[in-house]
Amino acid sequence: MPSDITNDLPPAVARHLAACNDHDIDAWMATFDPDALVNDVQREFAGAEAIRAFAAKEIFGDRVTFTPLRAVDRHGDITVHARTDGTYDKTGLPDPLILSLYFSLRGERITHLIIIHNRAMT
């Protein structure tokens, strides 16, 4: 059964979100394994170079922030549902925009991050 960890995020996830909200790309990148994979809007970015290029433009360029609303641990994989904001084009997006971030961790590093706009938060 999933356990609610909203107020007790794993250190790697907490550092990741804090680095994003602080607009610190170097600290954000330090949360990833060198061979990590990020999937955002059905696009894959594999490895540090590709992830940094994506993030520089679409996360840090748009000053994206995430405010966790709910987080669960499912057998060691972490799901964070977060209110998302920034200077990106919000045309056609709901307000507030809630994204689901699916983290796979190995030790203190993120190996996979999948970011999805689900139809409903359940």
C-alpha cells in the first residue's frame, strides 16, 4: 500500500524540488545519476548533457516552481503531485496546473523522472 510522505520527502527529492524552486540548475543537476532519464511531455532526455539542455530552457528559462501538494512512496518509487508555476506560456492550461512527478531513486540519486499532466489527481 502506498504511504503518504508529503511531509517527509526523501532527501534526493527534497533537494531536487528546492533546487528547482531556487532556480539553481547546478544543484538540480546534482540530484540526478549521470545516466538518468527524464521524460517530460512525452519527450525523453537521457544523460546529463541532454537533461541540462532541456532544463536550462524549459525549467530554468521559464523559472518553473513546484509546490508539493501530495507525495506517496510506492515500493520505493516516489510520486509528487505539485502545483506548478513559472513564466511559461499558460495558454490552454488549467489554473492551477498540477503536475505529477514520478521519481525512481537509486541511493541518493534520481535515475528516472517522468513529468505528466494527469487529467485528475487521485
